[in-house]
Amino acid sequence: MLKKINLKNKVALVTGAGKGLGKACSIALAEAGAKVIILSRTKSDLTKVGKIIKKTKGSSKAFVCDITNVDEFKNILKKISRLDILVNNAGNNRPEHFTKAKRENMEYLTNLNMKAAFNVAQLCSQKMVKAKNRKRIGGSIIHMSSQLGKVGCEGRNVYNMNKFGIEGLARGMAVELAPYNIRVNTVCPTFVETPMVKKFFKNKKFKKQMLSNIPLGRVAKESDVATAVAFLAGETSEMITGTSLVVDGGWTAK
């Protein structure tokens, strides 16, 4: 009765795949059997990820792409004949107090975290629904959200706005894409051991404060999040759509 994560014969696309969570998710999906399309702005990062996937006997194809450039992303999709899974992961954060948030930072984060995520999801959805056997084989779209798509946090108002928006987007998509058997969910991590978080945690006061909000008392590992994504990608979660898998060590339970 136990379903195993098996993504053999599936094609998955991961944005922001060069580092951090995108890298971990790409490797995990490949280990589960998917052919993975990895996207990043940095070619050298993609090369490194591709080599790791090859060592695990997985399959990947890399494209250098800035997903805020819609035409650039459209051209890449034209080169992909089939798509079954999207991990809409690319994103960033620039923490500032709300009263001091610079407009240029707000626009940069919103363009990347929301507008680009919307465009990627819409274009990939359009491609997925065209598959003649889509209703039979299904599909999965996973947005990388955050615990901050559930609760507020000081110094992260723009990021809060972006991730709450992603949560709403996922639910609307889930309802509209259900007739095609395409499921849409989010993964909501707490702070994860990624290069970006390590930079934030150089501030020891901030690190202590954030860890005090996590009942388990530790940050998440990249593998924790990647495993959650792989679970949502395949038939292991075939009745789960329009919801969030919260990987936050209990932060939002308080």
C-alpha cells in the first residue's frame, strides 16, 4: 500500500536551480527518476549541478535564463517538448524595516518573487494542459513559498507580501487546473541552511531570535525541503492540491 516516490518518465523544470533549494530540489527529483530541466542565471552553477546529477545516474538539461525576462523564458519552453512537473523556486529577499524599505528593492523583489513566478507558472501551465494524455498522467506544480507566506516577520514585509501572494496564486491555480489533473501546492520552509540564510545568520542576534521562534530549535536542511518537493511532485501525493506543506519546525504552530 505504501507509495514510493517514483518520477520515472517525468520531465521536471526547476527555476533558480543553481544554488540552495533549487539545487537540492533538482538533485532530489533526478534521484527519483525525473529528467530535470535546470534554469539559473549563472552557467557555472548549472554546470556544477549537472555534474552532481550525472554522478547519481540522473538526467538533466541546463539553460541559462533570467526568469524576469518573459521572452527569454518563452524561448526555452519552445525547446522543451514535454513538461510534467514545475518547481517554481527562483526568489530572493532584501530585508528592511517597512518604514525604510527602498522602492527599488520592493520592485525588484516583487518582480522576481511574484510577477516572474506568475509568468513562469502560467506559461508552464499552458504547455502542460496541451498534452493529449494530461488528464491520465497528471501533473504537479510546486511553488516555493515560505513560513512567511503564513505569518508576519519584522524586517521582511515585502517578502511577506510576495509569499502571501504566492499562497493565493497556488490556490486559485489548483481550482482551475484540477480538471486537467494538474495539482498545485506550495512548500513553506522555515529558515534553511542555504547560502542566503547563512549570510543573514552572520548577525548572531538575529540568528538567536529566529531560532527561538522554531520549537524544534534548529533550521531546516536543504534535504528536508527537497524531499517535501519530491513527495508533492509524484503520485505519492495524487489527492493533495491547493494546500501547503509547511516545513517550519513548528514556527507557525505557535
